[in-house]
Amino acid sequence: MNTSGGEKKIRLLICFVQAHIGGAMTSLVNFVNALDTGRYDVDLMFYESDPNRRYGIKEEINIIPQGMVHEKYSPGNVLSKALSPSYALARLQYVYYRYVRHNKPRAVQIMSRQGCRYSRPLDGEYDVAVAYELNWCMNYIMTRVKARKKVLWHHIEYEKRGLDYRVDRKCFDKSDAMVFVSEKVMADHLRAHPEHRGKCFFIPNLLTSAYVRDRGDEYEAELPFDVGEDCLKLVTVARVSFEHKGHDRAVTAFARLKGEGLTDRVRWLIIGGGRDMDKLKEMIAAAGLEKNIFPIGVRDNPIPYMKKCDAFFLPSRYEGKPMAVTEGYMMGLPPIVTEYASAREQIRDGVDGLVFDNSDEALYQGLKKLLRDPGVLDILKRNVQNTDYGNEREISAFDKMIDEIL
């Protein structure tokens, strides 16, 4: 396909695991919408998605049929996997890491290599194939896609996520470029793997203020507590995963603060679901914090809730570069976070947000100081409201990378 000037477009394939609610999906939508479709002919492939939805993706992006082609429990699918020694071995490893070692990320990492063998094959050749997430996306483009150049996108702190570098080393080594959304995470990777120097690129997650604010106006959210209360309203939008997002240590901190009489005027709204939701509710009840902490589950669009709160709260044990922090900024909310890899790239501590040291005690002490003097948020809010956090112009970094590797 040619442009109007006769120059041939770059054929670009982008792979993503599953259309879902979350920061990576928000990043994907903003990234593909920022692409110059006069320069790129873009195919977007999900492993699994609803064929009747576009998820806010512009019409110029071609969403091709999903990668998953089998029915999970169909006789043919079950039989073919049962007769595969490599699949059987991977399944045993999955069970060991998932249920014995309680390391779900490592278990998924192992099985994702097998999943590619049962995914839709693609005809033709691309100029560039991009795995916008790791695991299935990475293994798929590296083993099943014909492309002149192959790019791997890192949204996470790899080792802290519980992943084993040895499993993915061949893919990393054979890739033509590796993108990191955090300069700190990229620097850490290069210190550990200097052999990748020269093919690592920093490209931040893209997000437009207009996109976020439009989503904030989609409906009127109803908070599960009286919005007229004179209180500090915190909101967290994240999977309920204790080992990652740290909800448990935040509840523990609030329990200590309750014993000191400091929680009467604070409300914490938690949006998201996950495997630790039942444990979270049990912790809240055991601490007698039902009037302070409100886990309301998943919302397709949580931003209308965010606009009714005072600050975005993220007590994570580790992160890459969370999109929800930037979404909060765009809705006028200063972030209150524990220090993850890119925290000080995203947040000017004491200027437009608060960054606590990443420990249980520092989280408790930081919250204690805030609850004793919530007026500090007024200054942070003014600075947030006077800053434009949109960065769609940084799509140029992707264009420069493509020019370099082609």
C-alpha cells in the first residue's frame, strides 16, 4: 500500500494479549491512536478479544482476528495437548510454580511459550512486529511471525515480577529492539545485561489529556459513602494483588492509624478485582475499617470515580510505570505512592505528589503525616492543575527507533 506521495508504507504488526481494563490496555490504545497511518499500515492482533468492539481504537488501525483459535475444552484441543510431550512437561512445570511455589507470573511465563503453538498462523511478512507485552506476545512474534525486525516492549520490573530471565533469554537476545517505558527500569536492565546495549530504547507510555477527560465524563459515578463528608478521599485503581499492589500493607497501616484516632476523616476507595479480593475484605472487617475502606470491584471505566476523589493512592511493592498515576494527574489528583522504579520519573515529590520509601513502616509514617496535615494536598493539587501531563508528541521516539532499526 502506498501513500499519496508514492512512498511505500511500513507494514507494522502489534500484538497484545487480551483486551482488558488496565494500564497496559490504556497505553496500547493511546499508542496505536498516536501512530501516523500515513506512514504505517497497522495490523493489531489480540490473543483474545471481542470481535464486535474497537475499545476506542481509531478506524485506521486494522484489528485482525484474534490469535486464540481453539476452544479450551474441546476434544480436539485437549487431545492434541495430551499427546504433546513438551506441552505435558510445561503443564507440570506450570502446576509446580503456580501451586507449590505460588509464583503465578513464572507459571504463566512457562505456559505462554506453549500457547503460541496453538495460535493463529499469519500469512505474509511485516516490516516490523511489536510485542506490546511479554509472555505470549513475545513468544508469538519471535516464533510464529515473519518480520524484518522484531521489537519487545517492557512495561514491568522484570525480576521483581517473579519472572525468570533464563526462560526468555533467547527471545531477548534475538530481538532487534527492546523498548522500556521507564528510564530507571532500562538502566537496571542494561546493568544486568550489558550485551543488549545499543538495542534498548526508552519510550514512555503515551496518554492524552483529552482521552482521559472524555472518559471521565462518560457517566456520573456514585461513591459508596457520603460525598458531602468533610474527609480525605483516596482512590486506588489496580488489580487486588497483595504481593504486587500492596493493598494488605496499606490496610495494616490504616489499622494502626485507627488505633491512634486518625482515620475518622479518611475514606479509601479501591477499584479493581483480583485473586486477593476476599482476603482484602477479610482484613478490612478484622480491623473494623468497613466505614473507611471500600473495595467496589471492577469498573469498565473507573475515571468518573477518580474525578470525585482527592488523591490517587498506590501502595505497591513494585511497578514499572503505572498509567493510572498519569490518569489521576489528568483528573487533577496528586499521587500518593510508595517508591517504585520510576516513581521519581513520574512524580515530583512534595511538588505534585508524595513518594514514600518502599517499606511498610515508611508507608505508615507517610500516611500518618498526611492524615495529621491533609492541607498539604491543596498545594499539590494546584501544581497538578497547572501542569499538562499529556505526552502524545513523544510518539516521535517510536518513529526514530523504527528509522534506526530499519
